[in-house]
Amino acid sequence: MWSAGVEDTREALLELARVEARAAALKARLLVHAEEIGAHQESVAVWHARATRTTVAQGRAVLREAVALEARPDVASALASADINPGQAKVIVDAIADVPEEDHDRASTYLLEQAEAHHAKDLRVLGRRIWEVLDPVAADARESAALERQEARAAQRVRFSMVEHDDGTMEGWFRVPVLHGAMLRKMFISIGAPKAKRAANGAGSYDPTITTPARWGQAFCDLLERITDSDFLTAPAAAPPWSSR
């Protein structure tokens, strides 16, 4: 590395990004092929997860994404050519899945064109507004129906789990709809903000060296204490304390 100049380093990083895109496309094709030929007695997703030391849930998610990508040859080809990156490919495939089959090609063509100038996050927004391009007259009704389908799928995927450790802590994992996640983020930001900490504990009580994840963890504990100390648990039908914020 010591001999690499600015231009060489930039070009190497760009080439590496192209290699990663091509490798992702090849991996997807191989996973689908392995599933088709029964490359392993157990599920290919389970085998791949064990072989790569990832979770089974991750293995199944990777296989699902590979199958969805393989169903869109134009998107898979763009990824294999490094015209798009893996993140963009996933967003495009997900967006296409929310439109009727007869509109798949038009949606795919539009989003692939937009991928030349937009990263994955922007593409996701464009994907949600795809009906403004495909059917401007009925865009509002189409987007509303798509949002209802998305919310229904999200509700079915809600999960929450916790495990207790020997060091006096508990660790958890959750998956909630975007709306509820945004609510939680808003509460954490409000409770953990420097202004809120100084108001609660006095001037100079806010420690700027504490990282955001640690501050949000403290905010979570603070939120639980507030809920427990209130009458929220004894009156579940009442509005939550943060509903008026």
C-alpha cells in the first residue's frame, strides 16, 4: 500500500466495488443453482449458514434474495456487469415485487435507469413512488394499496426476543413496522438529547463522550422506568404517555 498514490488508491477502491458486485451476482446464481440441483441433503440455506458461520435466518434471507434476483434477469445482469451494486439490486427487486406482473418490465427499466444517478436509499423512495411513472392518473390509489400490503406484511413479521446474561445484563432483538420504529427513535432522541439530560440531572450532567448507542440504551431504560412508574400498565386501554408528544 505504501507505494499507492491518490489516483491508484481511488481506482483500486472503485475496481474492488465492481468486483464485489460481480461476486454478489455470481453468489446469487450459485445459491439458486445449488437449490435446484439439491446440492445438499438438508436445505441449502441451512448448509450455507453453517458453512459460512452465519445464522440460519441469514442463510434463508440470502437464499430468498438470490431467488428473487434470479427471477429478474435484467437486474441480475446489471449486477453482474457492476452497473449497479448489491444494495441497489435488492431495492429494485423489492420494488418490482410490489407491482403487478404485467408492469414488472417497465418498473425494472425505470429503476435501472435511475440507479445510474441514485444510491439505494433514494432508489427505495423512487420505488415507493413508482406508480407516479407507471400510472400517474391512478398513482394515489395504487400507492395506497401498495402501502396497505406493505403494512400487512410488516405486521406479520413483528418479533421480539430477549436473553439474560451472567453479567447482570439482558440482550434483546426486535423487529417492528417502520411506523413504530420511528416512534421509538423519536422517544430515544427526545429522552437522550443533551438538553433533556441537563434538565433532568442539572447543568453539566450531559457527558459528550458517551456514544449514541450507549445514550439510546440509557434512554430505553429511562423510558421503561417512566412507563413502570406511571399507571400505563394498570390501565392498558389508556393512551400511551408519549402519544401527545
